[in-house]
Amino acid sequence: MAEKFILSSCVWELTLACCFSCKYCGSSGGRARKDELSTGECVDVARQLHELGCRRVSLIGGEVFMRRDWEAIVKALTSRGIKTCIITNGWLFSRENIRALKNTGIESVAVSLDSPRQVHDRYRQKGSFARAVKAIRELSENQIPVTVISTLNHENTKMLPKFYDFLKRLPIRAWQLQACSPMGNAAISGVDHRFDFVGVLRFVREQAPKSPFPIYAADN
């Protein structure tokens, strides 16, 4: 008899709607799909994930907070005991959103922050670095665990030591490094996605044992 597959975790691209149009967005986020799932359909997906045995879900976009029903969808997951994380660009945070996050039982929020201000803003949006840092601080102040995800390319990998020194001053729980893929916006915007993978892994190996937070080189 074949062994039954148990789904342990998944990444759910909840919407393509986004307030950014990042140069290396692999999903080419911006406008929502015409046939995105309704609230009821999303709640049903949460039920099905639970039935499959899923224990952890990462919600991504686009930008998750562009959906007005994001809170109901998160609750549909967390109420079933599924550990849930939201990955965000940090632009749309408000006191109301943070209060709602605390009420959902969210496990953590991951904020995209790629490099020092000038380079981060050039690839994403002017002012996005400051807003992301503000979101990180406010999440932490409200006892919501927050991590940073950095998308790597030819330019910002050269800045990893400097950027790491900055991140050590932020109240984050972990730092995830992932590669920019030549797809979506990254395939047409001229982003040089090539970089020294071995050099990045060497950086992680050298810094991780003494870092104040875990550093991961992750599958993108």
C-alpha cells in the first residue's frame, strides 16, 4: 500500500493586488487577478488545508493587506490550529491592522527589506525602506514576532555585511536570504539576478553562529 502523503506546509499566493511594482517581483504583482478566490472560497481552502494535515501556511501576494478580508482568511487558518505567517512589503501598516493581527493569533509577520535605503527604494518604491523599518518596529512593540526577508541580486549581495550591521539594531527574530529569479518583472526590468552564491553561503556560515538572530539561506 502506498504511503499517504501528509501536507506539512504551504505558501499561498492570496492575491496579485499590490501597492508596489518591484523590479524583481516574480509574480508581476500590481492588479488583482480577475478570478481571485472569494472570501468564502478562501475559508473553504483553509478547511481543506486543515483536512490535508497542513500545519503551517505562509500568505504572500501581491500584498496580502490589499485584500479587505485578509483578517477573516487568517482566522480561518489559525482557528484550525494552522500556524500562519504573512509576508508583506510593510507599506500598509496601521494601528487598526496591528490590532487585527493580534486578534488573529498570527504566528509572525515577515517584512521584505533587501538592502540599505537607497538601493532598496530604487528596486521597490521611494520611501519603502523607511515604511518597512517603521512596520518592523511597530510590530515588535506590539509583541508580534517579525522577521526580515531579503531578495538578493548582483548589486545588494555586495552590501550584505553593511546591511547585516544595520539589521542587528532592529528587533527581528530571523533573517531569510533568497535569490531573485529571472521571472515576472525581474525578466523584463533589467535586474541583474546573477551573484556569487558560494560567497553568500560563506557569509551565512560565518555569521550565523554568532548572530543575534537566525540567518537562513532559503529556497526562493
